[in-house]
Amino acid sequence: MQNPASKIVFVVRLSAIGDTLIAAKTILNLIASGYIPVFCTHQNCTDVVLSIPGLRYCALSNEKHEIAFYQIVKQSNEQMLLEPTTSKVLLDSVNSTSLTALDLQNTRRSKRFLRILKNIIKPARIETHTVHKRSLYRICLVAKSFFSRTQHARNTNNASGSLYILPQTIRRIANLNHSATRQAIGTEIQKTTTHIVPKSPRPELLLELLPQNFHNKNYVLICPGASLPLKSWGDENFAKLCLIISQQTDANIIIIGGKEELEMGNTIIQNIPVHRAVNLAGKLALGDSLTLLSKAQYVVSGDSFPGHACDLLGVPATILFGATSPHFGFTPEATNIRIRWLNLSCSPCTRHGRGKCRFKNRACLTNIKPEDVANDILDSLKKLP
């Protein structure tokens, strides 16, 4: 077998931030096993790339499908920066004779990226492997739920009905990625417990945005936004949760999200004392958000990227599922992350969260009790030193 230290693996994942974070696990495993991964992703995910310890190279794609190669260098202040390079310099620097491409996306977009990459790398040859995403399985789960004419919870193993205990045998996307990597490399690779280490691209901005009494203060991070309305828990539930946090703990509350969540965030904390909560929705870059996530005592989020970030940061969290299903595989692995899911007979009703609730009530999410989520937080805070 070839020495892993001389083997380059191009890992391709160009889609959403959450998917990119799942792919970062594969990158960490390859680094721990002695390989040289080149993370191939979209330039919007640069802050994720810079947070991966030990990553030396990346290839970033833009909206025009152009590919730029970079070497990752560390500055004296431990800030990671991208330094432009070329594929030739990359290959010559490690004297690699074996090139492998691992397509963790397996879509027309990733296939186009690989065609461009192969043209750039010529005359070197790249052996390509793809992940099997079990898309048909997810389609079947959605189709099955469509025939339900009622909304009854299928969970019977807990009193509240809103905590779904994931079986250890669930087929997570992370596990499918690991299997694809093992097949591509031809041998087992190490599963590492290394966490990503995000650095805010503008640390002075965080100091400016956070009130003085928030500095070095414990906080719970709330991520109320969702990429699609069908995946949103709702203002009222988040507001009630924040009220319980402010009344029963001494932790402050920080809300993050996109610009579209700014008004929602203001509504959620309108009844919270001003010195206990701050709304940063629409004010942060991805690296800023990852930095805040890494320092939180607890995180609450819907089925979105913060859950995958917490998985890679070692941060406890509660993740809310409704229209989508944990069985799709996009589920954190960490044992300190709890999954709240009513498991209604009509769920999952969509693969990605698009569309509208045919019962017009989004009961799969809105019926998850804020008191149950608050108990998750309180239980976790009690365990802290």
C-alpha cells in the first residue's frame, strides 16, 4: 500500500453550509489518517475551510464555476489565511503520484466541477469515487407520509411525545461519507474526535456588537431561522423558550441568523430584559456565527447548519425536526446533542423543507413544547462545572 502522506484526496462538496460541515468530518478523518485532503467547496464556505485544523489546501468554486487553488497559511496571531497557489505547485509540494477524487455530493454540479478539475490537473489522472446518498429511500419516506390523513404522534417511548431517541443503527450521511472514503482509499481510515476551530474574520466586530455585560459571560445561542418556512418552529415557541431561560438561569441569550430573521429575532426577545438578550441576526459573517457557536453553553436550532456546527464543535444543543426526518441522515452524531421530533404520521412531508403544510398548522414543529426544550438546556447547564 502507498504511504498515505504522499496521497492527495480531492473532497468535493459544493452545496449548503450544513452539507459542507458534514463533509468537514471526512476532511478531519483523512488528516488524522495521514492523507492530504484538498477541500473542494464553494467560496461562500471559506470560513468553514479555515476552521479545519491541519488542512493545507483547498479548491474554491465561484458562481461562474471557476476553480481557484489555495494554500492555507497560519499567521502569527493564529489566524488562518488563504494564499493563492496553482495545481502544479500543490502537486509538486507533496510529490504525489496518486490522486483520488471523492464526490460527496453526486449531483450535476459536482460532476461538472470534477470535469473542470480533471482538465486543470492534466496530464495527471484522478481516480473518482462517489457517495450513494440513498435519495430513493428519502423519497419513499415522503411518499409514505403523504397517504396519512391524520396527525398523530408515533412516539410512545417518552412522556412528552416530543423526544425521539435515535437508534444507534441510523444511516447518517456522515457514515455514508465514511464508507465512500474507505472505498476510495482502499483501507480503513481513522475516525477522529478533533473539533473545528473557527476564527472570526472580524473579532473587533463581535466586541463592538455585543454589549459590555456579554463579554466573558455565559450565553445560550438561539438560531430561530430556517432556510424554508416549513422548517421553522415559530416566533411564539422561541419567545416562550427565551423567557424560561431568562427566568430560570443566569445565562444571557444571543440570537443569530440572516437578515430575514432580524424582525423575527426582535419579536422573540421583546419581553426579555434588554441587558439579558441581544439580536445579531443579519449582522454576522459565517465565521462570526461559528465563533459564537463554539463559545455557547447551549444551542437551539432547527434542522439547519448550526446543528452540524455543534457536532463539529463539541457544543451541546437541541435540534428541532418537523417536516423533515432524522432518518434522512442529516443528523448530528454527538451524544450531547438532543433531537426533538414529534414523529407525526404525516412526517416527513418533504425532502428539503419546501412546500406548504397540507394540514395548514405545521403541528410537527409547533407542537414541540418549549418547556421540553428548556429542560434540555437546564439539564445540560447543571452538568457544567
